Amino acid sequence: MKQNRRFLVRFPIIICLFTCGLLYSLSQLIERSFEEFSIQQNISELNSVIHSIESEITYFYPIDNREEFLQNLLIILARHQRLFVYIIDDTGKVIYRTRGPILTIAQSQINLDQIMQDHTSTIWETSRSSYRIAASKLVIDDKHQFTTIVAINRDLQLEFIKRLHDGLRLLIILSCIIALLATLTTIYFTQKPINLLIKKIEKINWKNLNSRISTTSVPPKYASLVKAFNNMLHRMEDTFRRQQNFTADIAHEMRTPITNLTTQTEIALNSARTTNEYREILYSNLEEYSRLSQMITDMLFLAQADNKQLIPNLIMIDLHQFMIDFIDYFEPLSEEKNITIKLLGDCKPIQGDRNMISRAVSNILSNAIRHTPINGQITIELDQLSANWVKIVIANPGKKIDEFHLDHLFDRFYRVDESRQRNGEGAGIGLAIVKTIIEAHKGLIYVLSDEHHTRFIIELPTNIQNIGTKETK
Ligand SMILES: Nc1ncnc2c1ncn2[C@@H]1O[C@H](COP(=O)(O)OP(=O)(O)OP(=O)(O)O)[C@@H](O)[C@H]1O
Ligand SMILES: [Mg+2]
């Protein structure tokens, strides 16, 4: 949470710094380009004037018609503002000069000879103004030379550049402030519903797992997130409730045999009994002990599965032969109700843990015998679903199991008829164990029930190692 907040503060600052950096680079680019452009413009203006003046000097040389010469110079200079010219002959006499700065002073401050030699220009600063200055030497007839010094005032340009610079800086600062405020505001308004949501979520604990967050209390874009969260809460509540029920159920299931044992022992101790009576009581107690023992074994088995410690000891099982043996084993029990068990179909041998598969089939068969009416027929059908999958269907006649119960049949301690609990018939963990075993074999189990039959369908891979787990239907 803290990290999240730190990021949310840093993020707009980073964005602002980035925007500032970007704008600063852009402003530098604009200023540089303008400066470059001004310099080029000044240089070309100076060169063009020098060139025009030298053409005039050459034309009028030896400058007898001074009036016309000056007139032409004026025409040339009229096209240029803030431009100052000095023309000096080889004797040092100033032939022509414009009003304004005395350019000959520049000669003592800057190396004009070097400029003339390199055909470049330079900056000349006086106490009041700044100029770009250029000079050229014209030699006529190898005897007479004329030096033309031209300077252009840069004050206006410099003023413009300064304003541009200040304007751009102001723009950068304003843009950054606006960007910072806009980002912070956006983050605040985006984060507000999330913060509210976080507060609501933080209030949820194991005591109020049934509370749900209303999807209308958050902006529509978070509705699906809230829905997913509510679904997760529902699943957690369900698991938590089942876990709570599971503990209560274990206690309840264990209390019945222990109460029976206590009562019987108390009765036995109340008065003197014959050996036969004691023997009967002990037999009855033995039954309760085996019930308790079976229940503890089942619980340990499920706990092992929960801790992923249930590792099948794989061998190849011929399911057809396996079922024949099973039917023989169950014959005494089925004969009590005159129930026949019929085996149909065949399939490839499968890889499996013989004890576990026996336990699963035994649980289903004992349920089937319990729920089949007298003289009924149970069928076990084997089928080869595909090259790597087999199907076992155990069907028994009987009442239809309601859809609602079908979804919970494999839950621990779930019984369709709770009243049977009082008759001490079953704890309701048989099918939970079956499901655990089938899943340990990477198979799936489901149940179908209609008006006439209930069918438990098991699908198993023939080779566990080569197959991923199938979802339970
Ligand atoms: N073949 C069946 N026909 C109808 N109902 C069945 C059948 N098999 C199971 N049931 C229902 O499913 C419930 C759960 O079965 P499960 O085997 O888990 O528990 P149980 O048989 O009651 O007890 P336990 O197996 O622990 O001794 C049973 O209470 C029963 O109502
Ligand atoms: Mg059972």
C-alpha cells in the first residue's frame, strides 16, 4: 500500500520532469535556430552590402564623380536599416562614412585584418550596443586599396532573443505546473474509488465473509473487478463454511459411537451380568470401535489427500477381472436383498493403485446395494472411451436424486437424507473418498440420476503419466 502511494507521488513528478526536460530541449532548439538564422541573415546582409559597395568603387574608380558615387551608395544603403559603413582609402582617408558608431575604433579592438583574410565576421560590442562587423579590402590596379568596414546593429535581435528566451522559460514553468496539477488531479480522482474499495476490502475478515461489495458503489470500469472479488469471497465463504461444518461433523460423528460406548459400559457396570451378556456387550462395543476406527482411517486418508501425500502405487489392473472378483466379494451382501450384479462390456487394462481403486468401487457398490430395492439389478459397465481413456458406469435402480443434492454428493459428510444419520447408517464421506481417489488417478467422476436409475460414471486414463487431470463434471 505504502509502495503504491510512493509510486503514485513519484509518477507525476517523473512525468513533470520529463515534460520539463522535453520542453526545455525544444526551447533550446527554437532559440538556437533563431540565433543561427539571425547570424546567417546578418552575414549575408553584410556580404551583400560589401559586394555592392566594392562594385560601386570599382565602377567609379578613381571616383572623380563623387556625387554620383555617393548617391549610388545611398541607394544601396537605403535598403538596409541599422547598417553602418566606413570606406577608407590606402592613405587612411575616410572616403565615406555613415552616421553612427565610429567603426575605425573597432580596428583597435578587433583584428579586422584577420576577418578580411578569413572572409568572416565577428561581434563588436560597444558600451551601448552590439554589432556584427565585417570588412573587406579592395585592391585596384595593384596600387590603390580601399577598405570597407560594415557593421549591423544587433540590439533588436538580441532583445527579441531575450524575450523569446523569457517567454519560453515562462511557458515551460507554466506547462510543468499544469502537467503536475493535471496528473495529480487525475490520479486523485482515479485513485479515490480504489481507495474506497481498499477500505471496504480491509474491513472484510473471517467473521463477515458473507458481506459483498456493491458493484454500483464503484465506477463502471471497476464493476467486473468487484464482481470477481465478490465471486472469490463467495468461494472462500463456501470453503470456510465447509471447513467449519467439517470440524463440527467430525465431532458429531465421533460423539455418536462414543456415547453408545459410554452408555453400554455404564449399563454393564450397573448390575452383575452373565458371561454371555458381557460377551454381547463387548461385541456391540467392538462394532462401535470399528466404526470409530474406520472413520479415523477415512479422515486420515482425506487429510493425506489434502496435503498432497496421496501417491498411488501404480500397477496394471485388468478391470474386467477386477470387477468379476468384486462381484464375488459383494455376493453375500447383495444376496441379503436378492440383488444381482451384472458386468457388461470390457476395456483395456489401466494403470492404478489396486487398493485405492478397490476402495472407490467398494464405496460406490455398497451405496448402490443400500439404495437398490429388493430383487433389483445393479449393472457395472466397462467401456473404452478412446485409446487412452476408459469408462466405468455403476448403475442401480432407485429413487431419483434431486438435482440440488447431485452437486453436493461428493462433499464430505453430505447425506441426502439427514434422518438416516440417526439410524447410524453412514457418515457421508464414502463418495468424498471416491472422488479423492479418482482425482489422484487423474480421472473424473460424476453422477446422473433419473426417475429409474442412479449412475456413477468414472473416466480414467489408461496411463496416468501421459495425461493431465480432467475436471470433474
Ligand atoms: N447409489 C445411490 N443411490 C442413491 N443415493 C445415493 C447413492 N449413492 C450415494 N447416495 C447418496 O449420497 C450420499 C453420500 O454418499 P456417501 O457414500 O458419501 O455417504 P454415506 O453412504 O451416507 O456414508 P459413508 O459412505 O460414509 O458410510 C448418501 O447419503 C446417499 O444419500
Ligand atoms: Mg457410502
